[in-house]
Amino acid sequence: MPRMTAHRAAALAVAAASPLLLGLWAAAPAQAHGAPTDPVSRVFACSPDGDATGSAACRAAVAANGAPFTAWDNLRIANVNGRDRQTVPDGKLCSGGLPAYQGLDLARSDWPSTRLTPGATLGMRYVSTIPHTGTFRLYLTKPGYDPAKPLTWADLPEQPFAEVKDPALTDGAYRIRATLPSDRTGRHVLYTVWQNSSTPDTYYSCSDVVFPEAGTGAGAGSGGGSPTPATGDGGAGADSGKAPASGSPSPTAERGRAQATESPADRASTAAGAQDTSGSTPVASTAERGSGVSAPMMAGGAAGVLVLTGGAALALRLRRR
């Protein structure tokens, strides 16, 4: 009987291991997360994928956090079921009360922000990776909000100014349009709650926005847009260009009330060359952060290395016979 070649032996070893590797891969959680990139959320702006990491607010947030916001799209809590005010503590709305995101709760007036126009149409881009059913609830801090104090539920109206159910996922992002309240001036927080109905999770995010002070005029822009270059879907300004490789616009961090950021979108677009952007990081539970890689995924990778190494060793032994 002819000897089996080393190449064939290795191929058979990999083929035999395929069901094991597929099983481990299937055991890993699905990559299905999200966060607003326009108006830019704190967690995205200060993440390694955002362009505001050098701002004073983001540096302070990362320092307070003790780690970078790598899993920027994973700020979620399971089984809230609409009990947001009972679940998320006052002063911790931007972190969802999760220690891994505590730096987002710093009371500052220099967070990267987006300029909006009162009463105009907001065009939100909420990046995600896999379609999920659910409802988006949008809140805007009340008139007189003080950014120098921790954000509490009392700073938000009882009812959202907009509620959108099951918007379509287009090019990796949900597009949400809503009319902004007309009685806001100065700096505010756009608080977004995304309650999934296809998963038990609810996502939370804070987007810092700036409205013109009374008497200063609304400025130019598309819909509720910024007079400075900004990207968006109507509400936060007209598109001002895309990065040639990834199709991602870049935000410019505002370091004061006068300058508004250009809203970013994720650089890891799932649609190559798409005009609109999308992105995700590997799934992690609400308790795990750091590398952003889930334990099942790591286990699957390790098993793959062991199996392939064993196949190579078997091939060498057969070749020497």
C-alpha cells in the first residue's frame, strides 16, 4: 500500500478537525452591537476608532476608566425590559452604570460634540452590524441643563422626544430621523436608549450636542446641521467627504462650546467601499472588556492552533516512514 504523502496527511487532519472548529465558532456570540456615530457619542469619539482620543475630555475619560473604550459598541445591559430609570443609577447614565465605561460619566463641558439647530430635523446614524428588531428612544436634556454636574434622570424629560421602532439597517447603520425640540440653547446631551426586542439587551449612549445661543442665529447647514463641516443624514449637517480606503468620515473633537465636531463613522466597515459606514468589535459580556475578544472566540482559535499543529506533526511522522 503506497505511503500517504505529507500534504495529504495534513489535509486529512485539518478536514477531520473542521467539525470541531465550526462548533467552537458557532458557540461564540453573534457580533451585533451599536452606538451613535452622528451625532457622535462619547464612547465612540473617545474609542480607538474615533478621532477625538487626543481631546482633554477623552484623555480624562480613559484615565478614569483605566482602559481604552475598545468595545465602544457594547455598552449594554441585559433584561432591563424598559425599566431604565430603575436600573441605571443617577450620575451614571452615560456608562449605563457599568464600571468598564465609568469614564463616560465625567461632568465636563468640553466633550466632543455636534452642533444642531433647534426645531430642525435630526438625522442620526447609529452604527450596527447585524439587523435587530427593537425601539430607539431619544431624549434631550431639559432647558437649563448644567454640563458641569453629573447627568441624572431628572435632567431628562419623562417622555422621549422621539421613539422609532424597527428602523432598517442600511449599509451597516440605522438611520433615524426626528424633529428636535425648539427650545434648547447651549450645550446639551442627546441620550439614546435602544431596547432590543430580538435580544434581551438594552444599549445606552450619550451624544453631546450644542445649540446656538439665543440671538446668535442657527447658522448654515442641512436640516439641523452645523455651520462647520459635519457629516450626517440631514440633522447634523451635509456629508463633507469620505476616507478613500474605508469610506469613513473623520470627526474633529470640539474643545469648547464654539467648535462642533465632524461626526465619525466606524473605520471597520462591513461593506467594503460603502459610502455609509459600519463597524463592530467582537462581542463581550457586560462584565468583560479590555481586548474586546470573547472567551469562546479565543477558545476556538486556540483549539484551531492545537489541531493544525497536531496535523502538521502527523504529516512529518508519516513522511519519515
